[in-house]
Amino acid sequence: MKYSLRIEVKLKPGHGDPEGETTADLLKELGFSVEKCMISKVYNVVAEAKTRKGMLEQAEEMCKKLLANPTKDDYRISIEAKK
């Protein structure tokens, strides 16, 4: 069965986010009332697995092996079956 994965990777609390800080500063300069900006990456993946549980296990492995650094990143996985 095909599944659509949405994997969001963001920095854990306490880790510096210079790109987010720069973006917040630039938004303020443009006149926006911005308190904070945090950068995250979103991966949209279509993959196959026999079961939803199997797809979740594969997605976890994707994060651990490539998409996220467990030392500094948190991630969230959303799964939807594709028709």
C-alpha cells in the first residue's frame, strides 16, 4: 500500500537557530511585529509498506539515518494512506 508521509524536522529547544533569528530581524525591519521565527524543514515522501505500522517504522528509520540529527533535532511524522 502507498502512503504519503509528512516529516517535519526542527531544532530542539536550546539549540541556536541563526537562520530563524536573521529572518525574524529582517521581518521586523520590514515593519512586521514579529517576536520570534523558527526554521524547520518539511519532507513530503510517498513510499510503500504492507501496513501503517510498517510505514511508521520505515519513516522512523529515515529520520534516524538521514533526515534528522538526534543530537539537535526533533521530528514529527504524519502518515496518510494514498488511494
